[in-house]
Amino acid sequence: MSSGKMNELFTRVSVRDYMPGKVEKDKVDRILDAAMNAPSARNQQAWEFIVVDDPDYLRELSKVTPYAGPVGRAPLAIVVLGNRDLMSAPQFWEQDLGACTENLMLSATSLGLGSVWIGIAPVRERMNAVSDVFDLTENLMPFCIVAVGYPKERPEPHRDRFKPERIHHNGY
Ligand SMILES: Cc1cc2nc3c(=O)[nH]c(=O)nc-3n(C[C@H](O)[C@H](O)[C@H](O)COP(=O)(O)O)c2cc1C
């Protein structure tokens, strides 16, 4: 089942292998514009982004978790951070940044790019590993890394994930 609109919701898939080409700056800006348009608790918008295209940093980031390999193959990674100093509703920061990351990835899909979310928060060792790469101050909390690039293979959309049995009306 598909709404027929907002096609990216249904065509987005995790892409872990990329063509060598760079991602154009204009596209990076559009992706980050979408990311910053996400909802957030008390409209706190406490996100910040490190745009990484330096191969040495990409290599470093690919080692911050055992599952970050795609970052080492990507021409671009976006590190999504929460800035504690900007938070007025700190207990919701991860939800805010989750919405922001999904916006970012859907925007990438709409621009013909592939991406994959590399989970960092709330795993303390992974957060520390990212902080160490960039020597981040305490107030900056690494949330995730999104590897981005033109897909090596044309990604096939997932088959229908709609499960009517998961929907409950007026009670469980
Ligand atoms: C919170 C979170 C953490 C994830 N961490 C990783 C990761 O570390 N490495 C990876 O290759 N994929 C990671 N993924 C991608 C998931 O594996 C992927 O979204 C899932 O298998 C569903 O596939 P799809 O994205 O193609 O729909 C993560 C996704 C989320 C939402």
C-alpha cells in the first residue's frame, strides 16, 4: 500500500555502496535544509551537523562502531549532533534528532542520493568515539552518522511493509 504521494517514503532504502562521485554542495544544502525543518520539542531545534568529505575523517568515522563500514565507502557523511546548550526540553533531544535524520534521508532520496543511518546515541562508547574524532566539547552529543552518496546499484524499493494486524482501534 502506498499513499501515491510523498514517494520518497516508499522508495527510500538503506544504501551502503556508492559511486565515487562527490555530492554537490547545492544538494548538501538542500538536504540540511530539510533536516532543519523537522519538528522538535518546544521547537528547540538543538541540532548541528558536521559535513565530512575528507577521506581521512571518513576513514576514522568508519571505525567508530563495528557497523559503520558504509562511511568508509561513501564520498560524504553527515554527523548529526545535539547541542545541549540549545536545548529547552533536553529529555526529548533524541526524538527531535530522529525526526531530523529521517527528513535528511528522505531529502537525499528525493535528490537521487543513497544514504544509510549509522546509529550512535545512546551508546556511550560510540558517542565518545565520534567526539574523539573531532575533539568535540561536552555540550555536543553525537546522535548518528548518515553516509551519503550516489548509489552503486539502483536501489529496489522494499516490498510492502504494511501490516494491518499492527493497527488497533480504540484500544489494544
Ligand atoms: C537507529 C538506527 C541505527 C542504525 N544503525 C545502522 C548501522 O550502524 N549500520 C548500518 O549499516 N545500518 C544501520 N541502520 C540501518 C538499518 O539497518 C535499516 O534502516 C534497516 O535494516 C531497514 O532497512 P531500510 O533502511 O532499507 O528500510 C540503522 C537504522 C536506524 C534507524
